[in-house]
Amino acid sequence: MGVLSGSVVGLDFWPMNIALLKALSEAPGISGREERVREIVVKEAKGLFDSVEIDPMGSVIATKKSKVKGAKKVIVAAHIDEIGFYVKHIDAGGFIRLANVGGFDTRNLFARRVRVQASGGGKSRDLFGVMNPGGRPIHIAKEEDKKKIPEVGEFMVDLLLPADEVKAAVRVGDPVTLVQELMETATAVTGKAMDDRVCVFIAIEAVRKLKSLKYDLTVAFTVQEEVGLRGAFAAGYASQADIGIALDVTLAVDTPGVPEEEACSKFGGGAALTVLDSASIADRPLLDEFEAVAKKNKIPHQLSILVRGGTDAAGLQRARNGMRTFTLSTPTRNIHTVTEACSKVDIQASIDLLAAWLQA
């Protein structure tokens, strides 16, 4: 476990389970192939919850009963999948072509290390290689080549192996994920798949912090959020909950080159209470309840609107005859890259706020 202590800008830092966050961030788990992340979640959830099950879609469903008579049912959802690729084709030279799963800005995909979860020949193993777009290197590139932004279909994975070995080891449909180690600084963490593994971490740590429980709680660690909130629809329907809370990242674009009004949230400004996004609008009394709890407990927080993008709240909101929903967001810089970054202030604020709201 990595532990940080000390003081920065007047804030006393807490012991934080960096080892768990690192394991979650670095594990490969694209939409539809979340099994390695699921294993980590199941291991952590056992002992924290009354029951831990896996639903037919592959989401981890963990439940914990309240001792409060007539307690309402709450479902908290945090998705375990990440954006990535599936192998689409292997050409004569052994170069792998890709189909993307989730939204990439291809300007961030040059010169990346990748992991192929190869399954050919009846044997599963990880193969590592590099991804680049096809074409000329800069030494011989034409001026028009230098200005072009390639599409996903122009990228290739080179496993640096003979073509026959690649074809024997890799099958169409094998998952491909970007490789990046989690890096910790004094006040932040950065790595891949913080969207949404940091919120998986927040859910686990908030439950670990509980001394009592106001609600009958289901925490759904959902699959396939990045391709349409699919796991949340199923988990929300099965839960029969009264209230749904999505945990997800939100944009922190408080960086050079972006007008202040487009920042969405401020890095280090505390947990982001999301008023609306393009997929759902928060139940206002529920949002106000979270804000009141944050103020009462002096937890750093901010209000946020995300004009594009959605969360599992939309899936929960539409389950059965509907439920009151709200998204508790963690400000994140560089979303959908391998340098996604979260402030420790914001992570802890989200843990503290969720725990305080759930507690009897």
C-alpha cells in the first residue's frame, strides 16, 4: 500500500490505498472484456458487503443491508470498463488492424505501447507491442503527411514478431489496450483508465469508511458503460432501487487554451455535483441533499455541467418505472488518454461525501 502523509496548501493528507488504485488503473478491461478488473473488485468487495455476485452481463453486484427499519433502496454504479480496441484484421506482414471500442482522439494514439490479450492456438497470453499510424516517418514525410490527423483504421499494432507467429498467436476479436503505469505525485495521480477506475476505488473506499448505513445498498460495478451504459440498464432494473447514484469522472479543462466557461470543473476544487450532462438531468432535491451534506461536513465540492457525455445515471434513471438519480463526479484532466489525472483532494472529497450521505 502506498501511503502519503503531510500537508499541502493547508490540507492534511490521509493514508490512501494507492496500491489498489494502481491495480485498478493498470488492469486491462475494455468494454466486453472486463474480467481482470472484475477479479480485483470481487477480491476487495468480499468482507465489505453482505453478498457479492456477478450478473449475467458481467457486472459485479455487491449488496449491504441497513439496520434501519423500512430503509429505502439505493444503487451506486461505477463502471469498470475502459476504452480500447479489438483486433479486426492481421495483414500479410503480421501487422494488426483495429476496431475501436469507445471514443478516441487519434492525436493521442501516436507511439503508444499496447497489450494484446492473445488467444490463438488454444493458449491465452499477453503480447506487448507498439501502435502507430501507417505511413512515412518524419525524415521522409511530405508536408501534407505532417498535417494529417489519421483515423483509427490507419493505425496498426506491431508486435515485432514474424508474421506467422503473430497469425498463430492472435485471433480476430482479441482485446487490445494501451499500456501505462500509474504515477503518483504529492497531490495527484495520473494514468490510464481513471475513467472510471478512480470511481470504482471511491465506491470501495466509501463503503470501507461506513460506520452505519442509512439505506439498503447495492453497489454495481458495471460493464460496457463506454459503449452505451449497458451494464447500468441491467443492474438498475434488477435492483428495484428507489435512488440511483452514478460515480464517474467529469472534465477538468481548467488548462491553457480553453475558455474559463468551458472548464466544466476545477482540478482540486472538490467533488463535482453534476447538475446535468447530455444523457440525464439530476434530480434536484437529491443534488441539493448532497450539497447540504458536503456543506455540513465541510467537504470540498463544486457544481458542474457536462455539455457532452453521459454516465450510468442515465441507465439507472430509465430502469423499470424510473428512479431518482444523480451523478457524483470526480474532476479529471486529459480524459480518454493514458495521462488521465485526478487530484487527491477531489478523490478524498468524493469518498467522504458518498460515505457521509450513505451513513445513518
